[in-house]
Amino acid sequence: MLDLQLFLLFIPVAALFTLAPGPDSIMLLGRALGQGRMAGVAAATGCALGILITSVLVAAGLSAVVAASETLFLALRAVGAVYLVWVGIQAIRRHGLIPLKGAAPLPLKRVFVSSLTVNLLNPKVAVFMLAFLPQYARPALGNLGMQIFLLGATYALITVVLMSLMGVGAARLRDFLQARPSVIKWLNIGAGAAFIASGLKVASMKHL
């Protein structure tokens, strides 16, 4: 069981964190603007699954092991940084995030997998959730691991709902943007630069 008062505090805080700008939201908006609302929902679902998986790892104590092991932390940091930078370069060079009109759409399965991968390979997500979720669990109420998992599952549900709504809203601008390829070009450059900056920021993370 969860502490009801803490749980009611957790929900709006988790919602605010979900809406905060980051690689996940940038990818979601890019897919929705380029391919429509179903791509936005697919990206939101991938992100939510990443949060759920990370919650399981936090509940099992595996994220604490990664955070405590310098070798594992550096390996995750390196892979995550390289992937984020690669996504950024693809967005700039090939308009890989928001495709131009007439370009073949990315299959929804790939949209889902790419969003999931961005979430899982970003060590900032694991470190954040390792610090965030246990604050709302109480040892006196029983199994801490189960409490953390329930909180993480709630966070994942909030994520898929709010980010899907963001994607549906962004998709409404799709026709407007597709008629303006120069705008899409600069949006890809901006999104790509944001991903590269995120990758560099991940690369500079200090071991806990």
C-alpha cells in the first residue's frame, strides 16, 4: 500500500516533470509534427515503457548498483551520450526527426523503439528516478520495492497520457509545417542541436 497523502502529492509533481523539456519531449514533438498524432502516441508509449522499466530496476535495486559502480555508470553514460548525439546529427543532416513532405514516414514500431531507446539510454532518467521515487515510499507501510514500482507505474501512466496529448496537439500543426519546408529544416536543426547538447551534457555527468 502507498501513503495516500504522499501519493496525492506525487501525482502533480510527476506531471510537472513529465511536461519539462528534454530529449523525450523533443523526440515526441518532432515525430508528431512530422508524421501525425499516431506517431506522437507511439513515441509517448515508448517513453512511458522506458519509465516503467526504469521503475522496475529502481525497485529491484539495480539502478543503485549502476549508480554505485563507476564502470557501469561510465559505460551507460558513454552509450547514452553517443546515441543522443547520433540522433541529433541525423535530425540535422537527414531531417530525421521531422520528415519533409513526400518523405517515407518512419514505421510506428521504429518510432516507438527510438523513443524507448532515448529514454533507457539517458542515465539522467535513471539517476533522477533513483532519487525521486523513494521519497514517496514509506518503509512502515511494507514492501518498499512494491511501493516504488507502483509509483513508477503511476508515473508511466501520467507520462503516456500527457505526452500523447502533447503529440495530438502538435500534430494539428503538421499541415501548416509541411507547406513550409524551410521551417521544417530549421526545426530539425534546432531539435538536432538540442539532442547534441543533451548528449554532451550526459557525457559530462559526474559519477555519484
